[in-house]
Amino acid sequence: MGARLHSQLRASAGLLCAAFLFVAMTPRHARAANNLLQNGNFAKGSEDQPDEWRTEAWINKPDAFICHWHAPQNGAPGELEVDNLQANDGRWMQPLSLSPGWYQLSADIRTENVGTKEDGASISIMEDGIMSPEIRGTAGWQRVSLYLKVGGKGADVDVALRIGGFASLNTGRAFFRNATLVAIDAPPPNAAPTFDLMSIRQEAAPVPLGSHWSMVLTFAVLISIACLGWRMFGDVATVPERKSRR
């Protein structure tokens, strides 16, 4: 009886060790799978408007930019369409509040006649060039991703499914499906592209003029120079004019 119980305990301990090793050896970047995007599969909406998404464009006119929601049909997933009729930066967008940590942002994209010189179709964060690899020309479905590090106390961001970019307007049509944003522990080895949001925002912030005390010192020096100049010119102005000899 005791030997049998001892054997069962050893077997249970072995199973627990195996489970622990499995969790410990699971790649850090592959643990989380909860999609933080709302309606990222574009399954919900009404008429031509998917829930939780809005549209924007640099030139927001019907003859320059149109967009469509294609609801799921016959087993096919929902899709969002962006059609830049003129050179433009057109996009579907969703705002999010993110906690500190690493994230992977991904989507399936296919394109039709997207220009080859300017920024192509991508999934991006509306912040200083944070974009996935771009797709140009006419191409079938491709999965693209970017990796984003959010520091500090977290950040508010706008996710965009777009054609074109800031100061890089483009034409063409793109379709997007299966958009996901998942929290990860770290990017996979040699992952690209990766972005540090806090560093990007710090580099884009205006350069401060100086600390409080340095500004006080600067004003003190300027006041001293002004007083010295006033005294010098004041002394010259009060020197009596010599009488000329007759």
C-alpha cells in the first residue's frame, strides 16, 4: 500500500514538473492571444459602417477617397476597404488606451494598383512613421505585423488601416481583414519592424529652453547689461559742454 502511494506521488510530481517546464519553455512572444482591437474581425456593423471603426483622410472628399465595409458572407471573414481615388492618406481608424509593455499589431492585406513610389498599404499607429511593412502594386493576401513598446504609464494611440502616410500621399485600393493587437512579453528574435513609442514621442517633443534657474540667471544677466548701458550712456549725456574761447 505504501509503495503504491509513493509511486502515485512520484508520478504526480513528474506531471507537475513537466507542466512547469512546458510553461517555462514556451516562447515568451507566443503566450498572449487576446485581441485588444474591438471588432478586429469586422464581423459587426450596419449598412456600410463597421462597429468601433471610423474613417479619415487627408483629402476627405468623395472624389478623392471612399471606403467600404464588407460584412462576412458564406464563411468568408469581414473586410474593410480603402480606395484612394486621388493621391491621399486614407484610412480606417480605432482609438485605444494601452498599458505599458510590448504589443504585436497585425493584419491581412491585399492591394489593387497601389502606387509604387509613396507609402503603400499598411497597418500602423498614427505616430511618426510607426508602420508595418508596406504593400504596393497589385498583390494577394499577405500577413504583416509591427511590434510596439509602450513605456511610462501607458499611452493613447490610434490604430490605422491605410493607404499612404504623412507627406506621402498615394493612390490605389486595399482590403484589410483579421486585424489584431495582442500583448506579448517580447518580440521574437530578429523581429522587425520594432518601435519604442516613448522614445519616438520624446524625440518629437519641442526642445526645452532651459531649467527654471537657468532662465532666471539669463534674465539677471540681461538686466545687468541694460543697467550698465544706461549708466554709461547716462554719464556721457551729462558731461558739461566746454565753453569755446573767444
